[in-house]
Amino acid sequence: MTVESVDALVVGAGIAGFGVAADLAADRSVLVIEQFDTATSQTTGRSAAQFIAGYGGAQIQPFSLASHEWFASGGGEVATLLEPRGMLTIASVADDAVLHSDGDEVSVTAALELCPALRPERIAGAWYDERVFDIDVAEAVTVFRRVARRHGAEIRLGCRIVSAERVGERWLVTTSQGTIEAGTIVNAAGAWADEVARASGVPPCGLVPMRRTACTFRYKGTVDHRAWPLVFSAAEAWYFKPEPGQIMASLADETPTEPSDVRPEEEDLALCLDRINEETTLAPRSLSSSWAGLRTFAPDRGFVLGPDPLEPSFVWCAGQGGFGIQAAPAVSESVGTLMRTGELPPAVLAGGATAAAVSAGRFVR
């Protein structure tokens, strides 16, 4: 039996897997495997596609801020991957708590100028952050994938990891398409990351996939909506943003869910439309499309990156939560740098992040 051999086996073909592959392929052989028949078909392909500089708190922001230049410069491959959007955060009279108030406080009048579809009587507070951009996620993935393949990385779809055993100095990995020998396993499997760890005999980190619901509906207003900002509930109860000819909206829900190819629940979609109707004059009645995605969080909601202290040849790139797209460039570089030097890249360190704060070793497993 012929056993394929690579330096690094990357499990997961989302933006995280392709980003790590692009970094590692510069100095080693890399194979990316994906259990589904289509790359980026899960969380990456179901993202709201926003860069929000202040999103995620102190654990996340160093990675997001360090990623901005990569997006702005198109990863060195295209002109740019960002378009200005802005974000208007609204505290509603119905809110029990204000969970975030990003940007500068603005008046109700100013909020209505930014988004005339809001109901003024429902606004209890408003803040505007201009440091928010639309991300061209598809092109970002293409850039990572192009760089990875230019350096010789291979990609195999419909290839599920079954088990992995450490034999001497190498991993012997059984997949649905045969056996692969690898020096390192990089676990970029998103919602399935703990399952990949168990299959490899590595203790899981307690990652929790959470379902988020989203939909689109036709915009029937007479005011040009294309320049509206992303409008986000300060209580994280809903959000919406303009798209060509329609509005994309979400319940901003976080429902713990088993790893799966999730679909939206009818009750969640109905609740989303109810909340948008309460807070705006958009009057959505029927949907153009709907979907759900999994955002996977570690117990402390921080990233899990780098070699596992219990088995350094097993490398984590997981726990991206809702920040995996906007932080992907710095996360990818961080995984590669942690593998090579044990430290984070200078730009991430400058933001206050530490290797210990992202290590799987911070959890009792």
C-alpha cells in the first residue's frame, strides 16, 4: 500500500485552513483536506463579511487590527479587499441591557440621517463607528488559496479524517480517501475541531459551535439604501445591512448546536423579521433567502492557536467564533510563527496578545 507523505496536513478548507496553508507552504509540503465536497461551504461561506475593528474585546482585537493592512492591500494580490461601510449601533427602548456601544455617540437625528428606515420613537441611544468595512470574503479566500497553491500546496475535497495515530516521529492519518503520513496535523476544522482532536488522541478544548440565523428580503423603499451602514442592536438582538436590491438581516443569535451542516429554524426566522419590523419601517414580509452558520467558541471566547502542549505536532487553529474572517490574516501568520518560533508575530504582540493566552494549554482538559 502506498502511503502519501506530507510535512503538514491541514484539516479544514475554510478561510482558516487556506490561510494557514498559504503561510506554511512557503517552507514545507502541505495538503489541505476537507470533509465536504465544496471548500468554504460552512462558516466561511455564511459570514456577514464585515471588518469591525472594535469587535471581540481584548482577546480578539490584536489579531483583527493586525489583519487590517493585509485586507486593505489585497493580500499583495489585488487592489483591496475592503469597502467602507460604517456601523450604527442602536440601543432600543425594548433593550434590557446595552452590551456594546462602539464608536462615537450620535443624536437620534444623526442616526436617522445615516439610516432613515429606523423608527425614531424606538431609539434610546445611538453610536457610529466609521472603522467598519465590507470584506470581499470570496476574493480573500481566493488570495490565500492562490498563494498556497503557488507554493505547491494541494487541496483534497470530500476527504474526512477518521483517525490519526502518532507513530514514531510522524502521524499516520486514516481518511475516507486513504492513508496519509504527516509530520504535523493542523486542526482548522471549525465546528469539528474538537472531533478532529479526539480522532487524533488529543484532549479537546471544550469548543462550542453556536448557530446563527440570517436571511435576505427585498428592499422596497424609495430612498437609495446602498450607502446605509451596518445597523447593529446594542443588545445584540438583531442587525441588518444593505445589499444590492435587498437587505440582509440576522437575529444575532447564539444557539449551542452539534457540529453539522446547519439550517435555519422557522421560529428564528420569524423572530428576526418581527424584530426588524419593530425597530424599522423596512416592513419585510417574505424572504429572498435564508441560512444558518456555526460560530465556534472556546470556553473563554478567545482563539485557540499553535502547537498543543501535550502533543506539539498537533497544531490548533480553532475557536474563531464570529471573528474568523476579519482576523484570518493575523491568525494564519500566528499559527505559522508559533510553529516555527513559539512566539506570536510582532504586530500581534504589539496589540497585547500573548502565546500563552491563545494556547490550548490554558484549558484544563
